[in-house]
Amino acid sequence: MITKRTLKVGEECFLEYIDDQTGERIKQIPLDEIEYNHKTAEALIEGHMRENQGVGYDKALVAVSARYPELFI
């Protein structure tokens, strides 16, 4: 399985794809601040649904936006 994660290093933002079996980075894509917020929210929503089986996208979106409102500005 491949995990997506966002990473912020100083002023630079990235989307990374990580191989779950090896832990190695497969790909790294530079992002601007708006893309970073969008991709971070997307990854958190997917993670929330994975951790809470049976929870749909709508409920996961509400949960993530309540916990991380700064991503939805």
C-alpha cells in the first residue's frame, strides 16, 4: 500500500508518496500553500475514513474540518 502525506519544511511544502512496506519515499511533489492545505485535508479525511470503518466522506470531512479549521480557510 502507498501512503500520501504532506510535509512542510520551512517555507516549502510537499506531497509525498511513501511505500508502506519499505517506508521509502516513492515520489515528492512541491506544493504552494493552498495546495498544501487541500492535500493535507484530503489525506486526513482519507485517514479518518480508514481508521473509522463505515464512516463516509461527509462525516469524515466534518470531523477533520472541526479539528483542523485552518486547512479550510
